[in-house]
Amino acid sequence: MDNQTIFQFFHWYYSTEGNLWKHAQEKAPHLASLGVTQVWLPPAYKSAKGTDEPGYAAYDLYDLGEFDQKGTIRTRWGTVQEYLDCIRVFHEHGIKVLADIVLNHKIGGDETEKITVQEVDEDDRTKITSEPYQVDAYTKFYFPGRKGKYSEFVWDSQSFTGICENEKIAMIRNEYFNGQWEDVPEKQYGNYDYLMGNDIEFRNEHVRQELKNWGAWYTEKTGIDGYRLDALKHIAPDFFPEWLNFLKDHFKKDLLCIGEYWKNDVGELLNYIETTNGSIQLFDAPLHFNFHQASQQGESYHMAAILENSLT
């Protein structure tokens, strides 16, 4: 295989003016001339914070800048048509497009539900610290601005494992509740299933199927060539291989997939690769930390050691 070069065409603090998709189109010829083979674009769907957040506070995965939701039609990056045009222009210049996929959580519910929860110890989330009690939580998502277009699936308390209630992490006592979080790779805090917002319940087969359906819809609508998967260490490791196999069977082609497992421990990363049967490549987080250490130590850093304890 020829050497491949992926270019990240955004950063967290990029302008909120909604011009990224247009800017990317303008730069496509230049990137191609430099030998860039893939671009990684940011989350393209509607954020719970409208245009004030890059898209990792995912609200509606089907809203790519098409519907009036969260105070805006466009996303932080632009409209759906500008996004589709951006992908088309990259393809015209021989550059493949990786989409940023955020399936760990949802934020910005449309309606509250009265649900039963139990708080956990933030430092050891395997320990339940309260008796069950009821709260009104924004766990219902029906996307009123979209009105059922593309999908009529309604997310509710059966779709999530936990929330943050009164600044404390709480498990939702739904039909999938067994006193434990999902079994995820990261054991920091006892179990690091919960990261933020409403944590998605992957033990719910209806949720898994909806995310597969969305993946097929999104890939077909946009023509993307692969995925950057967010927050892998917070998600049950059997889900994404299943999700990818579904998409590969659906489209009858290989789809490049690179995941973010942010941990400075090459052993954990290798274990994840083995657990998922090599179906997901990983960003070399330990190498990033090596470069960070080199930047801090300056001339005293031994550059011959830069690749030690990394995936490279």
C-alpha cells in the first residue's frame, strides 16, 4: 500500500461562523497537491449547544444542518448542502473523507421523564452510594424540528445507562439495569462507561439497531469513505465491530475505520485491537504523549526513544 496521509481539517476553537465546509472545498486542490489522501472532518450533526460547540455534545445524528433545532438550522460548520458539496469536491480531487462518529452519549433532550436512579461513587463507579429515588430527567429525544424525517425512533430512559443528576453520576434503573454499568474496556474509576450527558445503553438491541440504521443512512447520504470513532474506551467493545460488519455487508466494500482510545498505555491499546479482532485501527495515543514529553524536555529528550512504548 502506498503511504497514506490523513489531514485533520478542523480544531476545537474554529470559528462559529459556519464556513468550514466552504473553506474545506477551497483548500481541496492544495491538499491534493501536498499528497493528502484522506481528510478527517468534524462531527457534522446538530449539537445540543447549536453552533456554540463542535458537535461532540451530540443531539440529533440525522440533522446535518437541515432542520431548525437548538436555535439554528446550520451546524457550527455550515448547512447540509455545503457538507455534501464539500465531500464531493474532496472526491473530485482524489481525497477520501473520514466522518467523526460520536455514539457514546446524547445531550439536549426534548422532554423530561420521571425515572428512577441511584447515585454512584465518582471515584469507584462500581459502588452504588444511594437508595433508588425518582428525578425528572431530560432523557426523551423525539427531535420536534425533524418531525420523524429519516427516522421515527424515539430515545427515552430505556436508551440510556446513566445521567449526571445534581452534579452526581447516577445509574438509570430501567429494564436493562442489573446493578452494573456496561462492561467497557476502561477500568479507571472502577468502570468508565459513563463519560457525559445521557450515556447510551448498548444492551438495548433496539438502540443498537437504530445506530446501525443511522450508520447506513449517513454513509449513503454523504458518500463518506470511513470513520473516526470517538470515545472507544467508554463503549462496550463488541458494539463497533458489529456496527462495522453491518455497514460493510450493506455497502459490500471496505470502510476505513480509526478509533480514539485515549490512554498512554500501549498494552491497553493492543488488548483492544485484539479484543475487536483488528477491525478498528487506533490513533497512536502513546506516541502523542511521547511527543508531548519531548516538547517539555527540549534538548534533554533522547529522540531515539520517541517510538518506544507506542503502536508505531
